[in-house]
Amino acid sequence: MEPKKPGNKKLPDFKEMTDRLIAEPAIGPQLVIKTNLDPSDATEENPYFKNDQMTDSEQFKEYFKE
């Protein structure tokens, strides 16, 4: 019996794609800690938040919510 190969047959293999950059995984474990020094609002001092017109604030806050 052959193993199942799920997925769309029309999509190229990731190794054949030259227009993407796939980052290597981290060498060791990573630890992310939220402290009481972090702002309560995800839009404050966040380099990924551009401004209210370009970014959906509610969706952005929901993404960074615990």
C-alpha cells in the first residue's frame, strides 16, 4: 500500500520555490515572557503596528492577546 500524499497537486514543492525565504529553526529553545512592564495595549510601542488607518486595531489586539 502506498502512503497517502495529501495536498494540491498543482502547487510546486517548497524546495522548488525560489521567490520565498524560509527561516531556519532556532538552534535552541526560546523563552518568551510577558512581564508587568509590558504595555497593556498591544498597539503601544509595537513596531508591527503602523497606524490606525493601515492596521485593523481590533484584529491586531486580538492577535497579541493572551
